[in-house]
Amino acid sequence: FKEHPEYFAGQVTKGTLPPAPKFNVANKGLVKLVTEDAVRRLETFKILKDHTKMVSMEPSDGGGFCNTPACKAIGTPSDQAFYLTNAAAREVQKKFPGSWVGSYAYNEHILPTKYTLEPNVFVMITNGFNRSRYSTEELLGLWGKKTKKTGVYEYLHVYEGSMDMPGQMKVSSTKYLSQSIKRFYKAGATTYVAESTMGWVSKAVGNYALARLLWDINSDIETIKKDFYSNAFGSVA
């Protein structure tokens, strides 16, 4: 990358790296590099006898995207992100049929792309950092028209959001967990990943309920809670 500043959006001096790098997705050399890297990662997994069947093409975190005329011709931030995802997916499908290329629908690229996605592209919609006017469930429906498989990336607890105060985090609300998982599943999500923090005391019942609900979304939440408190605390449940 230091030898190819043209791979980045914006002006970058050769021999340096930008502090918050975004790709120049209109550069053919960049596209070739990242698609070859996606295949190479799967080859490495195979050598290591790792059964991973997916590689990520999610852009670097934070805002920003390429705004050169050539990049703008490719499209919006979503179009640019999934233009690269599609390119990688085509190569992966050739070399590793049945493997997936994944990306988030997140932040500036949370809206569906104009491109038809390759059949091995997986999209995970974030339930947060949503800059669109659509709910997570609506986004699942919209993205479901573009790809065969969608999931939800949930923010159960970000420390800066509640400072670990009791009752102030999603993971401590079993009612929220039960209702939201059902909504996401009904909207088409087949995969669920959650970001949280350590803290088994304040989050224990929520974590336990979550594990049970992900096995069976129709489980009765009150029965799950009773089971947890009984087994965790016995006579003082």
C-alpha cells in the first residue's frame, strides 16, 4: 500500500499510509489486489484446516468514502462498498464454490446498493449507526431483495452508551431480547451477532436468555428467567 498511494481515496504521499484509509474503488489495481487477497485468505484457511467458509470485505470503520469523479460514477458509499464485495465474491465463487463473502450494511453504507449482488454475498445489517430513514426490519426486507442471506449485528451493550449502569443496556432487558429477535427473524434474518462487554453480574440473565432464544425464538422468556434464577441461585432465587 505504501508503494501505491493511488489505491487510496484522496491525496496520499508515496511511502506513507493515511490515518483513516478509504479505498479508491475505481482503481483496477486496487480491485485486483483485494479480490486476490480474499481468495488467498480462503486458501490459508484450507491449509490450516480451518473450516471458515466466509471472508469479510467490510470497509474500514468510521465514515468517509472515495469522492473522485470515477468513484462517484460507481455510485454511493453503499455502491462503492458492494462493488468491491461483488468483485471478491466472483473470484471466490470460481475458486471456492460454496464459500461466502460478507459485509455489513452499516453507517454510510447501510442502504441497499444499486448493484445486483452475487449469489454468495452475505449482508449483516447493524441495529445501530443507522443513517437511513428505515428501521432495521425494513432494511432487512430491502436487503433481502438483493441477497439470499441476511443477518443482524446487534449492539447489546456499548460501554460509552450506558457506563454499565443497571437496567440501562439492551442486554439486561429480557423483554427487548425476546421481542427483537422475533422481529428480526420474521424480517428475514438468519444470523445474529451481538456486541457487548464483560460483566456477568449485570448481563448474566440476558446472556442466558439470548442463548436460549437463539435456539428457539418461540421459547417463553419468563420460563427461561425462572430457570436461570433457580439454577444460578438455588434457594435465594
